[in-house]
Amino acid sequence: MSIKVTIPRLGWSMDEGTFTGWLKKNGEPVKSGEPLFAMESEKAAQEIEATDSGILHIPADTPNPGDIVKVGQVIGQLLGDTNSTQKTDGDGEGELPAPAKPAPESNTEAGIEEVRQESIPSAHEPRPDVARHVISPRARRRALAMGTDISQLQGSGRTGRIIEADVLSAKSATASSPGISLMRRTIAQRTSTSFSTTPHFYLQCEVDATALIRLREDLLPEITASTGVRLTLTDFILRAQSLALHEFPAANAIWVNDDIIRLPAPDVGLVVGLPDGLVIPIVRSPNKANLAAVAKQRAALVQSARSGALPLEALQGGATSLSNLGVTRVDEFAAVIAPPQSTMLAIGRAAKRPYVVNGNVAARMTMRLCLSVDHRVLDGAPASEFLGIILQLLESPTDLI
């Protein structure tokens, strides 16, 4: 009896992801709930847990680290008979390992070759001053085919044994551009797909943020003292977006499989920048929470995102997100929608600008907003109504308390 190990769907829009490696070895016992392999979706890296128990069998055609894998793709098996396979170091040859044979008298153990110092090294052997390396036959063949110098490899198998994954990782590191991480490549692919397949249009406006900034300054000491978290303008905007979704539910929808799906809760994503990319954790129902609770939830999500500890459920949901560059010198910008969401609100810095108040031009603190909209879900008039509710709440911020 065997159970297939397949690539799961990690989100509404996920059709494929990047395989980053097995967390168990070929032939190793696996219990349900244990981390089995790792992969990256368009949102974040995830450890995928086993849904069943058994003995892991990794076939020869299993994906290599960095390979693109499809949802539902079979990458391995869990065998029910614990005697049907033996432990290896994740370097299986594609068939179930045969029963162990008596150890031979030579220096070659079953499945392990030792590259030793020789008085006259051959073209493929290390120099006499290179320490001994232990390498599997499959890894040796791969290294020879790729022209990889095994003397430069660090083994990750038992007792430092070099396995095929070590050869492939070294080759990938050599071939890839410096600084291009799997997250960066995933973001590049997903944003390209979004921008080329989602019909974006943009609504831009300027909001008088004078009262909003004053209210934030008034509430800051009290909320900081009670929560230990600094209240930010982002917290006000997240709550305004959620309240607008609640009041205008047509905007709380996404496009999936040629259909519009209404979402049950007015959750809002928050774009969080990371050293090698970004993630969008979801703030749950900020319309139902007071500003202090929104601030605590937002701060916890940002901290988890930057420490790489976001759970999968924190990245799922929401029809809209907020991208706030208010801490920079950027006045305004347009953001790419994060699929399968239908809108993205982009906000630049708050700054003093000339603004007409009661027919007179005055210096006011304003913010410039740009709402990116998926035309498949919302047309111009309903999208402007949704944005208008957000503007009204930000200009009358006591309604957000």
C-alpha cells in the first residue's frame, strides 16, 4: 500500500509553486503532521506537513530544489510497509532500495564511494592536498555531468556525505544571479502574471489628512501605554478600508475561475516589505475591532512577517490590500493588484500641500491615494463609490474610533 505525496494548493490563485527541498530522507519514517517538504508559493515559503504516516519513498524524477511544481503533482510516496525500504540520504535511484548486502571487502561500501588521496590523481580525482570526500554514486555522476568540482562541495547527508541535492544546489548558486532569491523570482513571476492578465484601471485622489493626523497624535499616548504598540496612520487606513468593504460589499469580492466570489468577512491585506521581497499578511475584520486592537494585530503580523514566522492561514483571504509608502519621500504611486484580490490601495506620504478649503487656498496636510482595480470585478462607478467611502472616513476620522 502506498499513499501519493502531492503538491497542495496554498491559496485561491495558486496553480504552481517552487519546490525548495525535502525535509525528510528517502526511506525515513514519517508521521502525520510532521514537516515533509518545503516550497514557495506566490506569497511565502512554507513547510508542508504530511497528511498520512508511512515510509517516505522519493523517486528518481522528484523535483530538484528550485524546480517549478504544479498543484496536484505527485512528487513521492508514503509506503505502509516499514520493511519495504531502507534509509538513504534522500538520494534514491527511482526504485525501492534493495535489501542490504553484506559489506564488501573493498573500500566501497554499499552506495558510498570514497575519494581518497592517490599518489597520481586522475583528471576527475581531487588533488593530493584535498581531504577525503564521501559521495554517493548518483551525486558523483551528476557532478561529472555538470563539471562540478566535488572537492568544493559540502555534504548534507549523514556523516557529511555528499548527495545529489548538494551538487544541484552548488550548480544553482553558481548559475543564478547574485541576490536573486526564490522569493524574488516568485514575486517577479506573480506580478508579471497579474499585470498581464488582470485588467487594471486606477482611481486617484487627494485627501485632507489634517484631522486624521491630529487625532492620531491625540490617541497615541493612551494606546501606546495600554498596548505597548505605537498607533500609526496605517491602522486608521486599514480600519477605513474594512468599514468601506462592509458598507459596500460589492468591493469585497474576487475573480476566480471566470466567476465573481463574494467574501464573507471584510479582511484587509497589508503589504510588508522584506529584505528580499514582500509578503501580504491579512488583518482580520478590522471593522469590528477598535483602533488599539487593530494596531496590536497589525504589529504582530508585521513582526511575524519579518521574522519569517507567518503561518499559512495568515496569508489567505481578503479582497483588497494596503500598500503604504508614507514613511518615504514618495508622494503617490500605483500598485499592482495581488491576485486573486480585486483592489489595492496605494498611499504616499502625508505632507503640507496647497489645498482649497472653503474656497480659499491653504497649506494643509494631505495624502494622495491611488486605488488599483480589477475591471472584471468592479467598473469605474462602483469602484469610485468604494473609494469615496474610504475618503469620507479618513476626512472624518472620529467615525473610525
